[in-house]
Amino acid sequence: MKDVEQLRVMKFGGSSVADAGCISRVAQLVHEAAGQGPVCVVVSALKGTTDMLLEAAERAERGDPGYMELTDRLVTRHRDTIRGLHPNESGVQVQDVVDAMFDELKSVFHGVELVRECTDRTADLIAGFGELLSVRILESVLLTLGRVPDVIDPRRCIVTDHRHRNARVNRPLTYERLRDEISRCEGLVLVPGFIAATAEGVTTTLGRNGSDYTASLLAAAMHARELQIWTDVDGVLSADPRFVPDAFLVPELTFAEAAELSYFGAEVLHPSTMLPVIELDIPVSIRNTWNPTGSGTLITVHAQSRFAIAGIASIDNVAIVNVEGSGMVGIPGIAARLFAAIARAEANIIMISQASSEHTVCLCFREADAHRALRELEREFVAEIVSGEIETPRIQGGMEIVAIIGEAMRGHAGISGRLFHALGEAQVSVHAIAQGSSERNISFIVAESEREHTLRTVHAAFFSAEPGARS
Ligand code: ADP
Ligand code: ASP
Ligand code: MG
């Protein structure tokens, strides 16, 4: 690859490749970018494909023949897309490739139906088909535009552990392999997002929305000039636009703010996206495929917010586990046992709050993790529970974590006052609160049924003032 220091990485999400019209738009953007210098393009599956693949897998596992109908719908959709993009003979070759992939997929589904079991490993194999299909379709359109891209298989370069559905990447090894592979390519490289493989070559996936992460790994491996994430909104917005209609474009964010927003549920970015690019200070821009001349959001080390906070994010399907009792007070080592038990349960804590009385520790998990954590905690503290020093841990589901995020909060008095005053006025009941010492994030728990009301209340409290008003 020539002029590799000029390389740009562009990632197009599922919403940008939803149908023939979208794909031809993406191909045009890529074609133009490729005219200006080397480009790596990461592409997601056609919007909704991964959901359908995973649903079909679940059905096949249950022995529900509905999986066949779902597969047929996917076949038709991909076929229609190819037909829409290639009204003449130019689509024959890609159609053959796509048909062969669907034949393979059908065999996998049939296997799942026969054994009535879909392990996480098989689920990853199935989920990865979406990106393998879409990348071939985009390639076929670029060929008609006179571009001859190299398509690389991330399963040869992105090396992960065996944690299927959400695998962790061995970054040094991955960078080495990506560099090796891409340096042998010409100026335009296509990469299916989301999929990776273990060192033994078993397909894994990087978690939902994982194509963002694929793109940032590529950008870091190649020391790219810029990482562009193209999606269906103008950039990162001040809150999730599906719940807050007034949400507006945030023009600039720091890496740390973007990372916090993504950890706390802003779906526009996969939570690990910032990690590789922060280290190398590679600017990230979030752009709208349908508004390519828009300014988007620029994520860099230095960014200025016009407001006291940069944005609001939330996570649903959260459960609180409360561990309480007099046996928790002033006894060293309780916290160590508590965290060791949670680690054994492989449950990820999203938020912790402990009042200084030490009587209660409130731990927040995704609902799927909470039950595993609870069982392990009961096992760990069985003696204390029997003696009554610790109460049987309780689980409370149907919760939502809401977080306000922003660098400007640091050392800025009155932010939590404004937040909780607004929530009080709006009669929102807060179940737990946490603020990290980074002071970049204040998180709190409300009932999931209060999500929309809470997000709108908080948005109005921080963003309804005139721009420039930081107090
Ligand atoms: P893609 O298909 O491009 O990966 P996603 O659907 O994964 O797109 O992410 C974009 C969506 O994220 C937006 O359409 C929007 O509904 C949602 N979203 C949630 N929070 C935010 C936010 N703070 N800013 C922008 N979009 C957000
Ligand atoms: N197709 C995958 C998903 O739907 C990955 C991605 O879109 O980034 O989660
Ligand atoms: Mg996404």
C-alpha cells in the first residue's frame, strides 16, 4: 500500500447498508474517498440481519421450523438488494457467491435443529454471516465503479480469546497481523466488521455493534489519519433521539467523554471503540451517510462543550443486587470476598454504590448477569446468612441506569444539585447514585418504566439554557 500515512478508515453501520439505495450511496462515498488516498472500509451486515440470524438460530435450537422462513426472508432480501444494485448481468457473480454462503448457513441451521443445541460458538459462526454477505455486495458495486478492492478476512487477523458473543481482542497480535495483511493490499481495502477468530481459527464476534471496534482496531494498527464512523444520525447527540426528541448534535467530544457515553449505553458507538484510538490520538468523526457534508461529531483529546455536561446515556434491563446486614460494617475483607464472588460468576458490575455506614452495598448488573452474581454471593456468604449477620441478598429487576457525562463537570459546583433538583421536581424516584472520582460521570438508577420521563427531564435541565450558559 502506498501513502499509508494518509490512510483513512471508514466504517458503515447496518443502517448505512440497509438496502440497495443505501449501499449504492455508500459505494459512491467510498469511490470518492478512494480517489483522494488509501482507504480501509469496514462494513456491517444489512440492518437487522444479525438480529434475524440470531433469532433463526434460537428457533432452530427449539426445533421451531420458523427458522427456515426467517432464512428465506434473508435470502430474498439479499437477492433483492443485489438485483436493485445490478439491474443487468453484472450481479451474476456476486449472486453466486451469496447463494453459496446461504447454502452453507442453511446446513449450519439444519445441524442446530438436529442436535437441538446452539452453543455460543455456533451462534458466533451464524451471526458472522451477515457481514460476510454485505462485504461481498459492496465489493460488487465498487467493481462496477471501476474500483478493485482487496477484501480481507478478519478471522485471519483479529485474534481473540474464546469468550464467544463478546470476545476480547489480543491487540498486539492483531495489530501485527492487520499491518502485515493490509500492507500487501492496494489502496482500497474492504473488511467485514464484527467477526474475528481465536488463535485456533474458530469464529468469534466482538459483541453487538462490534463493527465500530473492528474499525478502531484497524485505525490503530495502521496509525490511520482518521477514523470515520458513518451512521444514520448526524453524529453523537446529546441523548438517545428515540427517547428525547429534542436531542441535538454534539459537535465535539473528548475521547474520555465518548468512551463514557458508549459504556453507558449510547448505541451509536461500541463501548470498546475508543480504546485503540486514544493511545495513538487518532481523531474519530461520526458522520451521517445521508448528510455527508454535515459537520458530524469530532472526537479528539481536546474538545470544548458549550454546556455543563456533554451528553446523557442510559442502559436498560438492569438489576440491582443489594447485599446488606450488620456483618458488613467495619469488617475488613468483606469487599474482597464480595468482588471475588462476582468475578467467579463472570458477572460484569456496571455501577456500585455504598453508603458510608457500610451497611448496604448496592451492585448493578445487566439482568442476565445478576442472577449468576446472586447465586455466587449466596454461596460465598452462606455462613453469615445463616447466622443473620448478612441478609439473603435481594435482586430487583426492571431498572435503568442513567448517566450524565462531561469533562466540564470536574470541579464544577452545582451539577448534582441541578440534576437531583430536576428529578425531584419531576417526581422521579432515584434508587441509587454513584459518581466516579473522575467526576466525568454521575450515574443513578430509576425504574425502567421511568426511562423516557427521566431522560427528558434531565435533558431539559441541562440543555434548555441558551448555548454558552455553563452554570
Ligand atoms: P449503525 O447501524 O450505523 O451501527 P446504530 O443503530 O448501531 O447504527 O447506532 C446509531 C443509533 O444509535 C442512532 O440511530 C440512535 O437511534 C442511537 N443512539 C443512541 N444514543 C445515541 C446518541 N447519544 N447519539 C446518537 N445516536 C444515538
Ligand atoms: N452486525 C452486528 C450487529 O448488529 C455488528 C454491527 O452492526 O456493528 O450488532
Ligand atoms: Mg452500530
